[in-house]
Amino acid sequence: MTETFDTSRFEAKAGLTLVLVRHGNTFGPKDRVVWVGARSDMPLVRKGKDQAQQLGKAFAATRIEPDTLIYGPLQRTTETAEILAEHAGWQSVPRQASEALREIDYGVWEGKSNDEIIAQFGPDEITQWQKDSIWPDGFDWHPKPDRIAQAWAEMIGEIKATHGPDATAVIVTSNGILRLIAEHYGIAPRQAKVLTGHFCVIEAGKALCWNHNPAEPCPPLT
């Protein structure tokens, strides 16, 4: 497959660049799909590994040269980071796991399917989260959004302090974390979801693309 990511978008780099990656898939075609968060340390399935490889190959074809690669501590984010780094040619790029990227604990929803959650708790809260990224109260989700935002800001501050204000950082994390920080970069809550194996690019605090398939051109956001 010919990679079609538009490399020209990185030619006029200014300020901190963040490449935000959602980990690869953790469910196979015949698996029961349930909510997995901080307590569910699942590895990538074959499709997830293929997605990580595709990400790495797409990054290899671009001018992205990261100063650091940071990923969540669970298997799915760690494996995604390791595989994409191998295929991107980033063997010498410093990398580290960060507790700031530990996934949301989904409380009483963890380990349940969408249908089970709706049957037990009703459709309102799950629909509001999935469509509009509205945090559901009363189900023991944690840490709370303000703590997640604080941890994210501290991590970004550490990147700048260590690598400079014009650094490039690749961050491998989860959909839940990305949903919560999306609005900070100008993404509407309804557009905040990121699919497995997709990525986002932030430059100088503004999103260049969001929920991007690495095999397709990165369109301008409107």
C-alpha cells in the first residue's frame, strides 16, 4: 500500500508538536467486546499489531522526527508504541511509560458490554459519553476529568522542560484520555472520539488533524 500522508504539513513547524496515537485493537472478530480501562490490561490482537505497523510505516514516510515517545503503562499502549517505533525507524528515540496516560477506570461499567450497561443502568449516560464525551457521574469512573487534565498538563510541561518548546512528542494513549483533552485543542466534544490505530496532530496548541487514518491524506479541519 502506498502511504498518502501529507508530509508538507510539517515543513513550517513552529512550537510544540504532538502526535497523539490511539493504541491498536484489543478485540478479535469473534471476541465479546466490553469496556476496558485501567483494570483491564489486554494485549493487542493481530489486527492491533497490524494497525501499529501501519502507523509506523506512515510515520517513516513523513518528516516526523520525534524527540520523545511517551506511552501509557498498559500492554496495549506499550505494544503499540514499540511496534510503531520499530517500523518508523525510531530505535534511537528516547521512550518512556507515563502514569499520566494510564487509562480511565470505568468503575461499574468495566468489563461490561454496551448492551449490558444499557440494560442495567439505562441508555442516557452511555449515549451522552459516546456521542458528546459527557462524563457520566455516579458510576465510579476515576480519576476525575480535572485530575486527568492536570496530569496531562504536567506531562506536557515536562516535555517542554526536557526537550524544549519546539519539541516533537509522539504520545500513545487511549480514546478516553483523548476525548477529555480534545476540546483543549479546539476539537468539539462530538468529534473527539479517536478510533483504534488512528492518530491526531497538534501543532502550537492547534489541531492539524484529528482521528486520522494513517493510510489517508490528512484533511484540513474546518
